[in-house]
Amino acid sequence: MASRSKVVKKVKVAAAMAVVLLGLSIITEGIPAEAATWCVARSDVSDTAIQTSLDYACGGGADCSPILPSGLCYLPNNVQAHASYAFNSYYQRKSMAPGSCDFSGTATIARTDPSYGSCVYPSSLSTAGGTGTPTLNALPPPGPSGNRGLTPGLEPEVPSTTISKASLGFSIITTISIAFFIFVVLS
């Protein structure tokens, strides 16, 4: 009789482990570990300031070929659209490093994909074709006060990667699974 109870206990343990694995696969399916971000031109800044930052981005490592007249992102042909593409290219090629989406306060972080039609904005270093090596000596052009984009309150929000939806889901399901496992083993 003692060996039968050991077998039952092992079956319960195996069932509990299966529930844990099933729960983990269900809770994390389709949830990105980190949401993508893009760097775009702010709409509340003058075209002159944006043009200065656009020139800096294109000269500092952004891939600006898509915003040339023959490029897929040339239209709409305006400073705001061209700068948004160039700022994002620069930002992605710098591995989304803190401060790489400021451009003297002319840019901000977007959490929705600004791509349109055949104009696709890169969402990572691998799709931006960069080297991932931040240029430490390339500072953004000075703003009106000469501060090179470091005005308090104008820095973009840096995405938090300390807890993602997936890790939160993992924590919840793990806690529930451990409680279930302890209940099964002790009963």
C-alpha cells in the first residue's frame, strides 16, 4: 500500500509540473519582453530647430538615404517627416542609448510604429543596419541656451526594462504554480 501512495504522489508532482509549464507557455505567448520604441521629431518645435538637428543626425551616423528624392520615405516631403526618419535611424544605430533621442529637445520617444506605406522605420539595431557603437564624442548641436540638448524636462522618457509584461506574467504564474505544487505535495 505504501508503494501505491508513492506512485500517486509522483503522478501528482508530474501533473503539477505539467500545469506549471502549460501556464508559462500560455501567459507569455505573444507578449514581447520589451516593447519597441522609435525616436521621432516633436511637433511643437520650429522647423528651423528640427532642420539643424536633422543635419546633425544625417552627418552623425543616421541612414538618410530613404529620405532622399528617390527614397521610400521621401514623401511627405517636409522637415518633420524627414527628421523623424533620420532621428529614428540615428537612435536605433546607437542601440537606443540614453540621450540618443534628444537632438537638443527636438525629438521624443514614440511607442507606436510611425511607419507608413512602404516607408518602414527600423525598430532595432539589426533592422537599422548600424554598428551599435555609440559615438561618445559626437554631441548634439547646441540648443538656444548652448546646452547641447540637456535641458531638464526636455529629455525623452527612457523606456523601463526592469519589469516587462512577460516577466510580470512569469512571476504571477510562478507564484501560483509553486503554491499549487506545495498543496499537491503536502496533501
